[in-house]
Amino acid sequence: MQLICKLMAGVVFFASVCSAQTPAPNPLKTYIKEDAPVIVLNNVRLIDGTGVPVLERMRIDIDHGKIINVQSAMLRNAFPPDAKVIDLEGKTVFPGLVGMHEHLYYATPLEPKDGVVFFGEAPDSAPRLYLAAGVTTARTAGSVEPYADIQLKKSIDAGELPGPKLLFTAPYLEGVPTLGPQLYELRDAADAGRMVDYWAAEGATSFKAYMHITPDELKAAIDHAHAKGLKITGHLCSVGFTEAADMGIDNLEHGLVVDTEFFSEKKPGVCPGQRGPMMEMANSLDIESAPVQKMIQDLVGRHVAVTSTLAIFESFIGTRAPPEFEMEQKPSMSGESWSHVLETRATIAEHADKSPWAALLKKEMEFERSYVKAGGLLMAGCDPTGFGGILAGFGDQRELELLVEAGFTPVEAIHIYTENGAKWLGEDASIGTIAPGKAADIVVVDGNPAEKIADIEKVETVFKDGVGYDPVKLRASVQGLAGIR
């Protein structure tokens, strides 16, 4: 009868009969570990997301998806009536990650040599892998299948699919030429404004300018977004960071590595490509030089946030990521995707001596430390693009580890990945830290990432709005799907 109901759902008679005879099951039940209305997480090690030192033997009371109390477990105060008490001695909790450069698409394998750049939507694998890794809020920093992204958000919000709270960024605001046929080419500044207006009406809450957008187009997009109380970020090339900050841009993706304003052959309003500027930057740009420090001060003074994406940069070095990280990702990948990644890494390794990426990663880390020291708002995300070597969720955990390698403490890195993103989004009253009144978005890990950041990977439970999800089951449900759907 259930199969007949599913097949005949569009027929009024069968729909009414089925609804009367078969109660709708909870589609998320398979992935849920904890769903008691009132829960106490007792004896936890707490990293609260604010950047303050770790607190030991703490207690967190959750009531219908909200944190109602955070106190020392040593006080031994009475538990709320009917609470499910979970003893988490030896475990660490921190806020759900707020991923600020995420995507719901994946680099498709098997592209022929004379083929076009094309990305496949990942409606099943991406949301589940994000949630399994502890990402409870994700901004999609650019869309190639916007209506699919919108519908996924609706389904997740309705409790029909597992995944993080999605914040939808409109399709890329790109000039000429585009990266591939899925990106629209802006015609002029008026067209940029029209596109912002259209996608704002469709539900976009942020916008992303891309590499070949002209200065006039970027300014029009910024003005139209701001007129609606919305923000705009950019992965820029034709426009330098300082110029974009002067226009009023709110956020810059990737950091110094993509800023072309220091390239000796840069022409106004023109993207000079990537290899030339990157080679010159790797060989000669000094982060402590007066021009770079002036740019940093301009960004900070104009409250322009920067999104760190160290994990995707590391993938371009080839063999740098730990082997265990690669093997953790393998079960989630299709066979074709795994083979493509291995072949690409081998090719990169063969030409490592000619690549600027090792030097660029080091300089990007130095830039991010300098930017934060100057008072800048640094956020983070994994950007699961490139050649497919970084997957949703896995890349976010690796990004945290790389922030620590860059010189931030583990507590600072978690602060960057939680409260900072929430502040930029204007959502810090409800997410980003563990405190009374906030949504119970909490990650439970085995170990102590404050001492060993790799423990960030040992996720046992991910609470989103007080419901605890099983990361093992989430990942198992999409085994072999990354690179397919």
C-alpha cells in the first residue's frame, strides 16, 4: 500500500486515502541519535565559540531546540523535569560550524580534453556531508543550479531532508568570459543591477561577484544589494581588493592569493589571469610591505570581512594533505571521482617545482594572521571545487586544522569558524556560540581539539536545533555519491 501511495501521490483519491491510513513517517529518523524534547549534556569540555579559554566539566541544558542554561556541572543543580541526561565526560563540545564558503555542487569527473567546464549539483551528498562534519549553517558562496539550491533549502527547513541551515547566494555575478556555460555573462552595469533585483526577489540573501566583473558592474551590484539590506562578497580578479572596498563590498573570498592589485602588469578593470599574478606574488610579494599593510588597513577600516579557504589551496599542492585525510574522503566518492583525484594529484606532484602554490599557501596564512591582528573579521569555508579533491564537510574540518597551522590557536580557529561567520550574517543572536537563548547547534567530539586540533574529525553527534544527528549514518547514506549527485 505504501508503494501505491507513493506512486499515486498526485491523484486526489489515493492521496486522501493514504493520508488517512498511513501516518507520514519522520524522513530524518534514520539519521537521528537524540531527539528528546529536553536534553542535558553533562560533564562536557566546552569551547563556546567566543574565543575564551576552554571550560571543563560544564553542563548544557537544552529545551525544545534552544539552549536554556550553561553552568558548571560541579554545582549539581537539579536537572530539568523529564530531561534526558547524557554524560559526556571526556568529550568536547563546540558550536555548530558556520561555513561561509560552501557549495552544493561538485567538480564532475570524466571531462574530455576538449570539453567544457561543467559542475554537477550534489543535492544528496553535500548537505549530508556538511552536517556529518559539524557544519550546521552554510552559506552557498555562488550557485550553478540556483533553483535546485532553493528547493533544497526549503526541504531541509521543512525537515524533509538532512542538512545544515542553508543561506542561499545567488548565481555568480560574472563578466566576460565566464568560467563555463552554467554562469551568466553580464552585459553592463544595468544588467548587474537587474540580476541582483531578480535573485533577491527569488530568495537570495547574499551575492557573489566573480573574476571578470567590470568595476561598473560591481558597483551597480553592490548598490542594488545594499538598497535591499543584503550583502555582497567577491572572488575578484578584474577589480582589486582596495578598489572593491572603496565601492562598499562587504566580504572578499579566498584572501590575498586572488588579489591582483599588486601585479606589476595589472590594467584597470581587466583580469590579468591567474598564473602571472600568482607567480609574481609567490616570488616577490612581502606581506609586511607598506602597500599590503595599507590594503589590510583599508579593508579593516571599511569593515570588509575575509573568508579563509586554505583547504582548497592546499589541494593544489598535490601531496601535501595527510594521507589519512584523503582516505577518509574516499568512501564518499564515486569510483570515477576518486580515480580523477588520484590522477590529478599525481600530475600536480610531477610539476611541483614549477608551481607557486606552496609559497602562496604560506603567504596566505601570513596574510590572514596579519589581517586578524589588525582587527579584521576573518571567516572560513572549504570551497569544495577545484578538481574535486576537497569534499563538503571533510574540507571544513581540514580548514580548521590549517587555520591552526597558520598560527591561530584551536580556540581561535573555532571562533573564526563559528561566531565570526554568525556576526557577518547578522545571525549571532541565535547561532555561532553556546549560550542561553541560542539555538542548540552543538558538535560533540571525542577528545580535546583545544590541545589536538585533529580531534575535530572525531565527531560523535551533531545537534542542530536540539536534534542530535549521527555522522556515521549520514556519511554511510551517501557512500560513493560525491561526483554523481
